[in-house]
Amino acid sequence: MRGVLTVSTVNVNGLRAAVKKGFVEWLATTKADVVACQEVRAEAAQLPASVVEPEGWFAAHAASAAKGRSGVSLYSRVEPDEVRTGFGEPEFEDSGRYLEMHLPGVVVASLYLPSGDVGTPRQEEKERFMAAFLPYLVELRAKSAAAGREVVVVGDWNIAYDTVDLKNWRGNQKNSGFLPEERAWLGRVHEAGYADVQRRLDPAGPGPYTWWSYRGKAFDNDAGWRIDCQLATPGLAEKVTSVVVERAASYDLRWSDHAPVTASYDVPFPR
């Protein structure tokens, strides 16, 4: 039986903590064919079997060499033909920020782009990552097309592209995540053939936001950022049928400060 492809992405904000708050239950009930996680912040040996190798899933994990930081994972209901960690840039090969699976007709990648902090080495790291990552995205699209695959890069991009992508855009114009040069870079990703599928279906916004600070009443007031996105190559992007931000019903039901973003694509995929 073949059906549509459904992909879900979520920054778990520490998988060990998320497991205690409801991640395992969410994974057991999701309809997604592929699930991408970011900010896992743990090695496989530190995690329960229920998330390292969940029943019914093929799992891959890329931990950071810096313990307790970053980390990305991918879960697929279909066995991948290939799994790749990193994108060939030595500085970031073991940073736990990029992982991809080559699946029937599609490459799905989990991305955790550095968050940055203006005027600090963290922002410089973010800029180096972006500079190296864009050429790889161009190369990935070309190679995947030659192999008969579309591409979708999902995850925490840590950049809000436009004013409709964060509540307090006026107050964040000089902050990392909404800097003009970061937004321009994300524009170049779009120009390279990676469409933001949320904006294909909802071009006007505002939101829907995917991250809310734990501080104050950000979640209750929906004062968030839309930084968790699915960017797909044209042949896949034009087949998107739905994108849902799985926002918790209330503050106390959250198992991360991010919400899962789940998209369905009307393309054949094994069941």
C-alpha cells in the first residue's frame, strides 16, 4: 500500500527531559512517516531504548562532540538506503547539527542551525555555518535530482524570515535570529530552490509560531517565533497538502518550548 508522505520536525529542548514530559507518548501516536528531532543534547547511551530504537522505526542519531549540546535525530518507518551525518565541513562534522536519510524518492534532513548571539563567538559560528551550508544545499539538490529524489530539509533554522514570522519583530531587528543578513541568507536558500512549504499554504501569516520562550507569558500570549520550518525542493513543495503546528493545548502540557511542525505531501511513499 502506498500513501502520502508525512514529515514531522521538532526541537525537543533536551530529549531526556522531553521523554519524561510526553515525547514518547507523542511519538507513539504521530501519523508521521519520518520524524526529525533537534537539540537532543544526549548520546544514545544516555537515552532509554524507547527513543534510541523505538519499535516500528529505523532511527539514526548524530550527537555533538560537545557533551550536552546540540544533537539531531531522524526516525523513519521505512528503512533508509543511506544515512549521512554532517555536510562535509570539518568544523561542523561532529557538532550534532545535521543528519540526512535517503528514502524512496526523497532525502529528509534534520537541521539544527546555530542560534547565535550578536557580538559574540556564537554569532561568528552561526555565520560560518551558514556560509558553508548554502553551497551544500545547492549540491544536495543537484545530486538528489540526478538520483531521482526530491529533498526536504526540516528543523530549527533559528531565523525568522519576515515580520510575520515573529510577534515582536520591531524589538528584535538587532537580535540574532532576525538580523538583516540572516534573513537575506535564508532568502538565498529559497532562491536555491528550497521553498518554505508553510508559506505556500499560508503566505500571509502571521505565524503560526513554533517556539515560545519559557519566560513570562510568551506561550499564553502567543508571543512566539516561527523558526521551525520545512524547506522542500520544487517537485515536493508543490505537492504539500497540509502543514500543522502541533501547539500544546496549554502551557502545562508542553514537553518542549518548541511545537512539532507536521507536513503532508501528496507523493507516493511506502506504507
